[in-house]
Amino acid sequence: MSASDAAKSASNDDIASAAVGHAAMRKAGLRLIPLIALGYGAAYMDRVNIGFAQLQMNADLHFSNTVFGAGAGIFFLSYAACEIPSNLLLYRFGARRWLARIMFTWGLLAMGMLFVRTPVQFYGMRFLLGMAEAGFFPGVLYYLTLWFPAGMRARIISRFYVALPLSAVFMGAIAGALFRLDGSFGLRGWQWLFLVEGMPPIVLSVVFWRLLPDRPADARWLSQSERNWIAGTLAAEDAAAPRGHAAGVGSALREVRVWLFGLTNLLMLGVNYASTFVLPDMVRSLTGLRVSVVGYIISGMGLLGAVGMIVNAWLSDRSGRSYRHMIVPSLLEAAALLAVAFTLSPYLAVALLAVMYFAHNAIQGPLLALPSTFLKGKGAAAGLATINMVGILGGLLYPPLMGRLRDVTGNYRLGFAMLSLTMLAATGVVFLLRSIDRRRDHKRMAGTEVHVHS
């Protein structure tokens, strides 16, 4: 065979391989991402729907803002404590069984919130809900590393994680309708909210059990060549990994970037949950509008957040500059939070809250994709769980503080100023992470040059 014939044959093989890879990724995206997105949307909705419930529940049960904030936050204590064990159990038993178990138990507990009557019961149910849901999110992140190459992960993560802002769209749209059921069958509107919104994860647990393959080798809807392409592509990535993958639990836990990503996540999630839990009450207090109209406003913010998440993740993957696509929206969010704290115009404050929502969601794709560039295997399961465990503590710390500041000052201004400073601190940690990665890249390149010259 001549050199030109060999080149032509190699070119044809590359085209065929690319076609197989495209088909495999298209099938995996269509089969897995919508299902996972529905699961995470249900999880997030049942985690934060107390923000709408408090519009009526606090008065009915005589809860102060401090009590509400403590109950909102205690969810994250048990959630954080169970993250790593849950993700290691997922690694052992497979995503299909473990994710289905998580959804079934949290759905039952979410519905059980309608029986809460006292602060102690409120704290107890939120604690159990956190324990039940632990491991779902980092488990999904680990699961996606078994299917998709690193260069696609920001986009892929954003396509399922877009369920977070879209769940706000759905929750805002139906909150008014559920509150209008107030008094039906002896239940208050907030009780209907918990009852109805706890049902989807129970249904989805059955769907996950039946339809979710544990790994590409188990997917009957992939051809053998497509399974081989995924396995070969991921194996080649691992072999050529430029950043020294942490493959074991111990190596992942000793990796400083795991803990710095956890700290970044803690600060950003603290801001997110502190603002999300008070958002319905804040919009209503600023505008004086009905609950149903407040719900539609928050639905609009959710749509804006979805756009920010998808577009910025796509830009991040396309440019390869993930840190830049975290830093810019982080600074925008910090500026919006500070402006909310000091503006005197109610409707300008609502517009700034929408900007905040857009910016926060824009950060998520790059933030969640970057750790998988230096973690793999069991180390990825443990490392991603650790990042989420540390991060979720922000939900434990910040909502109670926000509620306390509201009780003391009578408004949310001081709280939002605090959140702005928190976002600036998170941006500083991102700059540090970028500096560490650049130094490691320079050392690796210098080492390669020495090896070549020797």
C-alpha cells in the first residue's frame, strides 16, 4: 500500500470513528440527560419549596424568621454528613439501584412535611430529608464521567443541571395554584404544596430503576461499536491525563484542589440558598403582589437562569477557558447582590435579583466540570462527594444567618451586603485555583522539555 493510500485509509477510519462517537454521544445525551434532569429538578424543588411554604406556614405555625432559617439550614447538616458514604455506596451498588433508592425515600419524607406542627418537628423532618437526598447530586456527577469525555462535560452537566433554574419556573408557576387549594380536604395551601411536590420523585424512582443503565456496557440501546468508542475514548483520556489524576479515595482526599473547590462551592451555595429561601418573601415584600404573581416573577428568573447556565457552559467548553467563565459571572453576581442591598427602588431590586439569578446559574457548568479533569474512578466518586459535602455546608451556615439578620434589622439589606462579600471571597478562591493549575501545567511542560532534551 502506498503512503497516499495509507493516509486515505487512516482518514476514512477517523471519519468512521467520529461518526460512531457522534451517534454514541447523541444517544447517551437523549437517553440519560432528560431523565437525570427530571430527578434533580424534583430534588431541588423538594429542598427549597419551603421558601414558598413559609408565606403561609410561618404564620400558621408561629415560626419566626430565625426558626425558619434554622430549619432551612439543618437539611444541609445531615446531607453533608452522608455525602461521601452515599457516593461510595453508589460506586459499589451502581447508579440505577442507588439513585432510585434516594428518590423514593426523599419523596416520602418531602410529603411528610405536611404533618409538621412544631419547630422541633420542622428541624427533624428537614434533617431526615437531607439524609435521604445525600449523594444524589455528586452521584450523578460521577455517573456522567463514565459516559462523556472531559471536553463535553461542562455542556453535559449544564443540560441536566438546568433543571435547577427550571424547577424554579415550575415551582413558581404551580405555587399559586396549590395555595388556591387552601382548605380542601382540611389541608392548608402550604400542606398541599408539600404533598403534591413530593410525589414526582417517588414515580421517578421506579423509572430510574427500570431505565437507567449503570454504565455504557449495560446500555442495550448502544451498538457494540458505540460502547467500544466510549470505553476507548475515556481510557485514552485517562492515559493522557495532563494533570495527574487522583484515582483512589486517599489520593483524592489529599488533593488540595478538592478542598479548594469545596470551599468555592461552600461560599457560592451559601449565597444561593440564603437568597433562594427568602426570594419569594422578598419579592412579595418589595412589590406587595399576590403569591401567584410572585410565583410568575420567580418563574421568569428561573428561565433567565437556565439561559445563563446553558450559554456559559457552551462558551466554556468551546473556549477551553473554564476559570474565566467562572470569574466573570461571579463578579457580576457580587455586584448585583451589593446593588440589591443599597437600592431604594423595589422594582429595580427585583430586576437586580434576576441578574443575580442569571449570574449564579452561569457559573455552574464550568465549576462542576473542572474537578473531573483531575479525578477518576473511585477517587472521582470520593472527590466529587467531598466537594459537594463541603459545599453544601454553605446551606447550613447562611440561611439561619440570613433569617437572624432579617429578624434583627427588619429587612434583607444587611444580609444581601454580606452575600456580596461572600461572592467576592469565592471569586478569590477561584483565582487561587487557576493559579495552582497554571503552575502545575508549567512544571509539567518544563519536565517534558527536560525529558525530550535528555
